[in-house]
Amino acid sequence: MIDTHSHIYDEAYAEDFEAVVERARQAGVVKIVTPGIDSSCHEDMVAAADALPGFAYPAIGLHPTEIRENWRQELQFVFDHFGDRPWVAIGEIGMDLYWSKEYLQEQKEVFCAQLDLAFEKDLPVIIHAREATEEIFECIKKVAKPLRGVFHAFTGSYETYCRIKAAGDFKVGIGGVVTFKNAHVANALERIPLDDILLETDAPYLTPVPYRGRRNESSYVRFVAEKIAQIKGIGFGAVDAATTNNAEILFQFSKNNS
């Protein structure tokens, strides 16, 4: 399995980092993608990737919830450090109007700028969209360039999935929410092709059942895969093989042996 969204460098793992990584490997995880957030966590993310060559693959980007008064400096940080190493994606980028709408216009500007960067550098994007679906599509339309990537933490309807596919060559990232009781995304997953699904944890957040309420970790991606298999009425192996292949193609890990 490939966990396509894990903050393994987060301080939540400061005391047992090696054990968490070993549990992930034992669970069958062969690679993880570590998305960028802002300049404050960049050094820790890079250090984690360097400590786990061939296993942890970092992305670079400015997360929408980190767009504040210093947003210009933070965006410039992304551009200034782009040439430091081969990144597998531009992300985690997007828009989030759940926590605050104070920097709505700035979020749009930053998102569009990073979409442009992804197109220019021929990299996929990892899109964070929370209570900002229309605004996300508005920005993608404004950029008006062929894009590819993943809509991280997808919990939407089949109709929203169809809009995502119409907007570009996008996959949907499915995480722990799918295991929650009465998760609406289960209905959409019945119709979403396996070829458009990626596994993710968003660790240390969004922990799946049966560990909901505790710290999440990449080893728990197995519970996500098992739930998808159950929803689709197929074997775990089929989900594992398809989602792993999807991630390999999207992120082109062979070109980024960081």
C-alpha cells in the first residue's frame, strides 16, 4: 500500500518516530507522501524524508490555513525552495473556508499561483478543499491549464467526483472518514472507479475506526483499504494493487528517489 498523505514529520511522532515507521512497513505500506504545510515545518519534513530514502517522498506547498498576514513571504518560500530537491507534488494546497474566511482573496491568489507552478514544473497537485468546493473549481477554471493530482480527504458525492474529473486528470484521496458510521462518501465510492482512488491517512489526523479518537499513523491505512474493499464487494488485494498503481503513476516515484 501507499499512504499518499501522511504528516510523518509532525511533532506528534517525536517520541516514537522509528516505531511508527516500522509499524507502517509491517502493515504493508511501501511508500508515503509527506505534504508540505509552510516554512515552519519544512525542515522537519525534509529531515524525515532524508531519514527514510525510498519510503518517504516529500511535496512542497503552502497550506490554505497557514495563509495569514505574511502570506507573500510564505508563498515566496515555496518558490525559493522549489529547486532544493525533486518533489513529487505541489501540495498541500487549496482553500479552506471552514476555519476562517478572513483571507479568502489571498487564499485564491496563493492557490492559483501554486497551480501555475505545478503546470510549469509538470507536477501533480495535492488539493485541500474544505467548505470551498465552488471556490476551488473557480480557481482551476481561472488557471485554465491541464492539471493532474488528487483531491485530498475526499468526502463528497458522486456528482462532486464527476465535477472533479471534468476539471482535470484528478484522483480522489480516501482516508479514515470512510470508516466512520454513516459516512456519506461510502455511497459515492460504490460508483467511483478504483482507477481514480488513492489511499491516505492524513496522519496524525482523521484516525479510522477502530482507533478513532487516537493519534493516526500510516499503518492504519490498511483499515481504509479494507473498508473500500467491503464497500465495493471486492478483495483487499484488488484495492491494494489498484491504488498502489494509481499512486505510482501519479507521483512518478521512480523519478524522485529522494
